[in-house]
Amino acid sequence: YTVTDTDWLLVCSGDSTKTINLPAASSNTGRILHIKDSEGNANDYNITVDGNSSETIDGDTTYTINQNKASISLICTGTEWVLVSVYSGPPP
């Protein structure tokens, strides 16, 4: 899935791996995105968040949500996306 201009919350469900492609950082300064594994399937079906081209997410080109019910919040600095919140999901 490629993030659109109107997205701010991405709720992921289903039984397949997913890749979320972030938009270019240069045109999204200050933008906040929230990404959530709503059904608790990320342990088996990872959600990969991919920076635009060679842009990074806290210094890495991708970030993987691989814990059930986990979520992240990102903010764009204009040159990269940074994690401002990581919820690893409820205890087992």
C-alpha cells in the first residue's frame, strides 16, 4: 500500500504480509502517521513500513511491525521519518 495525502491512520488486518510505502519526506514535514496491527496477525504476517527511495525511518530504510496488536507513530522531519511512539502489543 502506498500512503496517500489523506491518510493519517493505517489499520492493517488480514492474513497476508503487508508493505506500507511512505511518501517523500521533502513534501511531508510535520506529518504524523499511525500504523496499527488491528487483528493481531503481525507475528505471522509482518507489516513492513518502507521509506521513500533511500529515505530512512530512524536511520533504517524499513521498519517491521512483527508483534501482534502492535502499533507505531511516525513524524516526518522533512528529510526522514522518525518513530515517536512504539507499542509492542499486549502481554501474552
